Amino acid sequence: MNWAGEENNQRICWLSGPAGFGKSAIMQTVAERLNGEGSLAASFFFLRGAGARSEFKRFIVTLAYHISHSIPDSQPFIHDALQMDPTLLFQSMEIQLQKLVIDPLGHILPRTRHMVIVVDALDECDDHKSIADFIGLLVQTYNDLPFQFLLASRAENHIARAFTLDAARSITCFLKLESYNSGQDITVFLTSRFDTISKQHPRLFQDMQGKWPSSYDLIALAVKSDGLFIFAATVVSFITDGKGLPQEKLKQVLTSHFGLDPLYTQVLSHANRDEAFLKVLTAIIYLRKELSITSLAKLLALTPE
């Protein structure tokens, strides 16, 4: 990413896009690359229905913990702040950011190089108000922090509104995935995954003439994906689940209607309909609140595997 590491006034980058456009995959890849370069200060990946990962209350503290490891010189100052006031863990985000991040880094700023904090899926945090307030807090305090912030989410109202203020717009780089043609990237992804399948299971394709799948079929799948990486990833998982010949399952996908709903219907129709499957599906339908896999397994007395 050209934005990361550049000295400019756009200290925040907001990557937005609808569900299924591959935001989390992009954020994971960028975080891994930054970490490899030693430029990742901290990261947090919100996840709806995943307990602490869907809550805001541990968010700032978690960032401070990561910073204490990525910038070791900050560790004694963060430790001292918590020793002096253990209630910091339960105080407002403004106080936590000041005492656990801004103040400790203030002691070592001349020795701190520019780094990036990566935060994914802001829209999957249960506390909408805190997320909007956090964006506002970044805008207020960015001059006190030696970081760039890479944020990703759907363009939900509470988040979009926080970025409409002039102060936020002036320091934010906006990247909208829906305006990017991802067809070629999806084709590359599908080609790579299917090549791997062919190499791992050569006997399944030894009687076939020509390459599998054909260029025509790859293009047809990319068109069906309609920019949704989640469609392409689900197709690959469905075709390679070991429950039928990949060639036949590919034909089924190609002859189905466009969209995720027909694909999910196809995936569910091929699932093993044992007692555990029916329990899980029934629970998902009737539960008012989405649960993590671990919580759902405990509720139904099943093993997470």
C-alpha cells in the first residue's frame, strides 16, 4: 500500500465496501506484510458474535498491549500507568488512550518511527456509539500519535457519519472497494486454487482432455461472483470438500442461478444432515443474537470441531 509509511496529512485510511468484497482478507494480508516489515504497531479484528472481539471495552487496552510489544521502549511506561491506576482498565476510551498510549509514547517519541495500526470490521462491534466516538477521538488526537490508522468496515450509517465531518475528511484517505473492478483478482484467485486442487489430486483429472477448469468456466465463475470474494471462496470450499467429484460439483455451480442465496442453498443441500447439523441450523434460525462457534457448541453440548 502506497499510503502506509508515507509522510502526508492523511493519517487515516478507511477501506469500505459491502459484505463479501474481501475487506478482511485484504486487512489480514496488509497486517501480515506490515508485521514482516516491522511497521505494524497494533491490530484488532472485530468479529460479530465472537465475545470479546465483538465488544469495545477491551479494544484500547488491547491496542496498548500490542504497542508495548511492537515498541518495546513504551512497555515500562504503560506498565507504570497501570501500576499507578489499575482502574484504567475500566475507564473511558479518552482516558485509556491518553494514559496507555499517548502519554507513554510521549516519553519516547524522538525514538519512535512511523508505524501503522490496523483495525478491521468496525461495523461488527456491538457498540455503535463507541465506534463513532473512537473515529472522532482519532481525529482530535492524531497529532499526538506517531501512527497511521488503517480502518475497514461496511459503510454503515454510524461510521459513515463520523467520516463526513470536515475535520475527519481532511485527514482521511477513502478507499471504496465497490468502485474497484475485482473481476481479474477473483479470476487469479480461482485459477490458483483450482491449480492446487489439480496438483494434489492428479488421478481425479487424468482422463480429462485439456486443463481443468477451462478458461471459459473460469470466466463464467468470475462473472457469477460479481465482485464478491466470499462467493468465489465459498465455491472453492464447496467444490473441494471431498464429498463428490470436483468436476461434477463445478458443473452444478455453473448451472445454478446467480447470487449467494442459490449457492448457499446448494452447499446446504449437500451437507451431511446428521443430528448435529440439524441442531446447529435450528439454533442459528431461532437465536436472536449471533453466537461464536465456541458459544454455540457449548449451548448445544457439541464439540467446536
